[in-house]
Amino acid sequence: MTHLLNWLLRIDSPDPEVQRRGKILVTLSSGIVAVLLTVGLTLTLFQPTVGRLVNLTLAVLVFGTAAVLGKKGLVTVGSYVLIILTSLGALSGEFLNPTSPFNTFYLIVSVLLASILLKPSQIWIVLGLCLLGIVGISRLIPTEIRAGGNFNTALSHLTVLLIVSALISFIGAQSLVSALNTANEARLQAEKAYQQLAELNASLEERVAERTAALQRLSDEQRATLLQLEQSLTTQQQLQRTIAELSVPVIPVRDDTLVIPLVGAATPELLEHLNHHALRAIEQYRARTLIIDVTGIAILDTHAAERLVQTAIAARLLGAETVVVGIRPEIAQTLVSLGTPLTYLRTAATLQAALFGQQSRLRG
């Protein structure tokens, strides 16, 4: 039932005003058809006559046609069909009962129908048709009947009543149209605002996507830069280890003699490498003599001198004698200031002297 009602009230027109009037026309015409097919047909069956059946059939066809026209979007045409039919019904009553002029008062229904089915300006057209119908009736009615006071008085009152009804209907219909136009404008503005909001949201989403992509690219670049820095740091550390190893070269000059020349500043790192490489080389080559050449050392502080003595002591524990060559006066003063017995160290002025002295001991 709901689907049938929705289909019946679906007007084929994009204009909201036409849709509104079309729904009224379809609803009104369909309701009248339903009444005719139930109540009217039932009354006709109780007193069946050809005239009643013809009138019922024609009324159903006319109102059904008005409903179809309204559903197709031809609301104005369908409304005029309904209004004209109502007006003819009111005027025909005067011919059926000419002694009673009050049948024409049903013309007010035509004006009321015009107020809800037509545009406000067309109410005056319907009023004009009704007034023409009244003039026509007054001409067609026999003179002896029109001479009666009631007839002319009734038509006069009907004319005034039609004009007042048309005026009131026009004002109401105009107010309704204005309200609907205002509501329609508000709806259009709301749709426009919604469209603008949707475009703004789309633009914002596009900006967010662009910012996200930019941040992602920046993150990728930073990640790549960090990877490069890590690789560079690893390379630098490897280079530093290589430099450290090269700064403490171990030179086996004989089967039992090792020479380690020191160059540069006597940093803790350099002395640590000296201790490590010297002890490992003594074990590897089974050396008996370790010659440390400090000619290339510019300054030897107290801490460095202590580390040098510790290396000599550790070498003695491995069975190797330590000879320090190239000692300058300031380095000698530093070694003396330690207060440590130098029995673990032998000294020589030059590397040649140390090697010659070792060779002499071997011969002796």
C-alpha cells in the first residue's frame, strides 16, 4: 500500500511548486474517484437507471483524467478540468431546479479548488469564469423566474461572496507561495553551502594528502640521510681503526725482535693500541725483545709515561724485554718524575743503537 501511494504521488516534474500542486490534484481526484466507485456506485445500484450510470461513468473518467494529468506534471490542465467540471455541475443544478437559485452557490467550490490547485494569479481567471457562468444563467433562465426577488438577490449575494472568496484565496495562496519560495531559497542556499562545504572538505583532504605526501617524502629523505650518516660513521670508524692500527705498526726486524715506532700525540687511544698490538705481537712472534721508538712523540705526559711502563711490565711477563729509543730530555724527566723503578725498561739513543746492542748481547 505504501509503495502504491508513493508511486501515485510521484509527480513527473522537477519544479517543487508543480509537484506540490500535483500531489494535491492527484490526491483530491483519486479520493473523489474512490468515493464515486463506492458510495456513488452503491446508491446507483439501489436505484439503477441509465442516466445515473452514464453520469457516474463520466464523473469517474473526468476525475481519473485529472489525476492522470496531475501525475504527468500537467497540473494546470488537470486542475482546469476539475474546476470546469465542478462549475458545470453547480450551473447545471440551476437548469434541473430553476426555482432554486441557491445551486449556483456551489461555484464557491471552484474558487476554493483554484486556490489550492492553480497559481495565485489564475484564481482571478476562475473567478471571471464563474461570473460569466452567473451572467449566462441569468440570461438563460426564463423571465418569469428571474422576476422573483429571491433569484436576483441570490445572484447578487453569490457575486459578492465569490469576489470575497477569490480575494481571500488569492491572499492565502500568495502567502503560501511566498513562504514556499522562501523555504526553497533557504533549501537552495543550504545545498549551496553544503556543496561549498563538500568542496572545502575535498580541498582540505587534498591538502592533507599533499602534506602527508610531503612529510612522507621528507621522512624518506631523512631516513636516507640517516642511513648515509650511519654508513659514513661506520666508514669513519673503520678508517679510524685503520689509522689507529697504522699509527702503531708492528715491524718484526728479526725472528725475536719487534719494533713499534710511535708518531704523533701520545693520546690514551694510541697508548691503548700500543699495549694491545705489542702484547699480541709478542705472543704471535714469540719475541724476546720489544723496541718502542718514541722519536716521533712530541710530548709524553705523566699518564702516557705510566701506560708505557705498564706495557713494558706486561711484556716482561710474556718474556720480552722492552727497549725505549729516541727519548728526549723532557720525556726522560717525565719518566723520572713517576717514581716508578725503571728496571723493566732499557733505553737507547737511536734505533740503530738498540739493534746493535741487542746483536752484541747475542754474540756475547
